[in-house]
Amino acid sequence: MKVTYTARAGRDFARLRDFIRQKNPQAAQKAGRQLKKNIQTLVDQPQMGTPVEELENFRELVARDYIVRYRVLSDEIVILNIWHGKEDR
């Protein structure tokens, strides 16, 4: 099983990291590494996120302050989007 990111998820990741980088570049690097590490755990435990009721085969992983929405396919985990828990969605 592999992890892939949609273009939107890639933009989300960059946006969140850039927001932190404005105040603390080292913290931004650390947060980015930690978030990627948390996402990578889905390879071994793809069902660990909470199911999204209104969307079949979609799940959400809470990774510290971030929420990662993803979809589990037969041989792939697709990261759809990422946001901070305090963001107004």
C-alpha cells in the first residue's frame, strides 16, 4: 500500500507549513515532518481514521492539531485534504 496526495492536499500541506514558517521556521519543519510521519502510519493501519458518514470509503485522521481526510483504495491511500482543527471550514 502506498500514500499519494491530491494536488489540493499538497497545497493544503504547503499552506499550513508556510503559516507556521512566518513565525517560526524550525517549528514549521518539525510540524511538517510530524504530520508526514502520522500520515505514513496509515500504510500499516489504513482503517485507523474515523469514517466520514456521508462519504463512503472516506476517513479522517486526527494528527495532533490537524485533520487529514483520505480515501482507502485497494492498494493506495489517497490524501484528499488537510486542515488545522481551528480553521473555519
